[in-house]
Amino acid sequence: MKWTDSQRIAEELYDKHPEIDPKTIRFTDLMQWVMALDDFDDEASHCGEKILEAIQLAWIEEAE
């Protein structure tokens, strides 16, 4: 997975952290959790605030 795979990342995060409310997560934590996913293979430098927002929104939709 790359940073642009926001929907797939959100699904993985939802499965891995079902107890977390994605509306309350800090972007610093979100970035670390994404990079810790088993299938994730991208550089931290390729990530930005807009990408993290897209992942968070997709995770919120997944949780609802």
C-alpha cells in the first residue's frame, strides 16, 4: 500500500484498531499507525496533511 490508497488503509486501520474513534486521532499517531501496517510500503516524506485527512475521513466512514 502507498499513501494514496486511503480507502484500503482505512479498512486496515479499522480492522487493527476497532476500539479507536477515528474522529479523535492525532495526525502524528495516524501517520505512525499507517506506517506500521504490514502491507504498507511508502516513504514518510510522501505523506502530507491532505493525505492524512483523506485517510481519516475514509476511516470515519468505515467505522460508521
